[in-house]
Amino acid sequence: MRTPLIAGNWKMNNTRAQARELVQALIPLVTGLQGVEICVCPPFTALDATLQAIGDSGIRLGAQNTFWEEKGAWTSQISPDMLVEAGCAYVIIGHSETRGRFGTVDGTLAARLGYFGETDATINAKAKLALAKGLIPIICCGETIDERRAGRTDEVVRGQIRACLEGLAPEQIAGLVIAYEPVWAIGTGEVCEAGEADRVCGLIRQTVREMAGDAAADAVRVLYGGSVNDRNAAELLAKPEIDGALVGGASLKADSFSVICKAAAQG
Ligand code: PGA
């Protein structure tokens, strides 16, 4: 039985003071929920303030990115050891906004986005080091609108999963989290229809089964992300292949985020 995970990706939102306020508002709303794991992923600068506010509430802390080298001359990067020391249990890796926003680059932004764009190979390297350091990666995948319209969704998602998990042991894959986030659904209000989200999450699990066997496939948690909110969460989370949600905008308000957590809880 997989415990659902509801992870809030705050993106570049919340100062330390705002982070404290949000967590303090959230705690009473989610205290006592059973059978759901809740995680918040603040910006790096608010990790410690968030951890303090979390206290002994049971909410887990996650980061929004990490790096594939342990230390050294990598200006601006944050290592897994630093995240572990900061109290993180989870780390998001390969979000479409770090892969290169919306997966495409227009002419004027192309040169700049090239520096930020990460690939399946960098995601794979980050996941390996994160796992070695005891973090649980939340590995993001998902197709762009052009890929979906071209009927390439399954091929794209399966390819991302194969490349991002390459070289990981089945026991490592069993413990990590994969988030299916169709790029066209992120921050747009255009949620993926629940049946289709379930189908692609099932395809991801099938790909894991082929790579790492039944035990890993049955254990790995596959989340859906992209415009999840307090109104559509229950339908998505009721689907058998969807083990939780990666929530952006709706995680910035304690009341909407808590409704999503309740929709995943057992009682
Ligand atoms: P959204 O973002 O919920 O605001 O669409 C989800 C995400 O980017 O993880």
C-alpha cells in the first residue's frame, strides 16, 4: 500500500516571514490527518524558517532543486549534503521550469534559457547523488502541448523515465517519487483530465516495471501535478495510479492546500 504524498512546490514565493505564516496557518488544518504524507518545498532561503515553523507537526521539508556534485566551484548551486543539513527529506528534480520553461524557447529567450535548461542526463546525475545522500527525489516528467498534439505523449514520457532512472538500483527506484506534470497544465488552470492523468501515471509505473521489476513498480509513488486545486483534487486522487499531487499555486494558501491534503487522507 503506497502512502499518498501531497507536496507543495512554492516556487519563487514566500520570504522567511511569509513561509512561517503559511506553515503556522497550515498546521491546525492538517493535524490528525491519517494515511497521507505532506511536504512543503520552499525556496532555499526559507528552508530553515520553514523547518522551525514545521516543528513536530509531521510535515516534511523539501527543496526545489539540487546539484550532482558534492561540493566545489559551482557558483549558485546547492548540494544534497547542504539540503540534508537544512532538514530536507525530499528534493524536486527536473521540474519543467528548470528543464527550460514550457520545454520550448522562443528566439529572444533562447540564449538565456540554454544555461538553465537541464536534460534527462543532468536529472539522472542529480537523482543519483541525492539518493546516495539520503534524500528522496521527486523526479518530474511530462510532455509539452506540441508533443501531446503530435501524439507523442507516451513516447516522450517513457523516454524521460528511462533516461532519468538509468543506472539506479531497483531498491532506489522503489523509494523515489515520480511526478507526471504535463507542461501545458502547469500554472495554466488547465488540469489534465483525471482519466488521462491516471493512464499516463500507469504508463510511468509500467515503464518502471520493465526497468526495475514488480517490487519497485508497486512501491514507487507516481504523483500528478499541473493546476491541481481544492476543487479538482478529489477526482484525481481517487484514481488508482495517482499516488498524490505536486501542487504549485494552490500550495500557497493554507486553506486550499489543506483541502488537497484531506482529499488524499484515509480518514
Ligand atoms: P501548478 O504548478 O499547480 O501551479 O500548476 C504545479 C507545479 O509546477 O509543480
